Amino acid sequence: MRPKETGFTLFELITTLAIIFTAIPMAVSAGQAMLTNNRLTSTANRVFSDLYYARSEAILRNARITVRKTGEHWENGWIIFEDDNHNAVLDSHEKLLQKRGPLPGNITLRGNRPVRQYISYIGAGFSRRTSGALQAGTLMLCDASASNQPEHARAIILSSSGRPRISHEHRDLRSRRCVDS
């Protein structure tokens, strides 16, 4: 009796390799999307917590607390300070509470007109412009490499009461842009 030979035929090997090489790009794409989603979520949480911190400090100190971008755009970083003279600029006599550096990678953070330069809270916890007007607006957090796709964006929405919230729902992102308007 001859022993039975085991192994793969050339056809089976080629079929298996074709399936593997077809699945690899899909797995890599899904992994990149997951990393982008996680990076956007953690960055949105960071921005949210800083806004919440500034609001809480305004209430605690019964003083105006301002969050102001430090560069041309919010993604370059921001500072949080006690704004004694209500001008939304950190002056030498005012207390710096926190400083954030640039955002990682290709992430952009842009505000619409009411929140393009700063967000300021008064002692009651409401967001107000330096003129005293209500300050409600949206900061758009996007992955610049994702071509403004809604699934790669988050909106940090500041209500008229000053409370921030994070949204990744398409209805909140549809009319917003990831660049300055």
C-alpha cells in the first residue's frame, strides 16, 4: 500500500492567497477608520472637558473665564484664563489657569463666527461675548485627511446657556464645515 499524500494543490494555494490579499486592504481600511474615530472622540472629549472646566471655574470664582485659541486656528492650542477686564485677551495681571498645546496629527478644530476667536463664561455660567451678547456656536473637529466626511467629524456645540455638548450625528454635521467660513 502506498501512503496517502497530503498537501495543497496549486489551485487551492492560489485561491487561498487571493482571498487573503483581498481581505487585507479591507482590514487595513477598517483599522484606519477605527483609529481616526478614536482619535476624534478623545480629542472632542478633551475640548469638551476644557470648556466644562472653564464654565465650572467661572461659576466657582464668580468671575469671567475665557478660553482663547493661541494660534491662527483652534488646533494650534488654547489657553484658559481669568479675564478680569473682559477683553478676551490674557493680560499680564490676569491669571492663566490652563494651557493646551496643538492637537495631534491631521486634526483640525475650527469655530464658526461666534466662537472663532474665544469662548468666554461669566460668573453665572453663561457664555457671553465681550460685548455682553449671548455666545452660542459650534467648533468643528475634523480629520483633515478624510475630506470633510461626516463620519470623520465631531461638532462641539455651545448652547446659549453656555453648556457644551459633543455630536457626531449627521444632522448636526451636515450644514457645518471643517474650515473657517
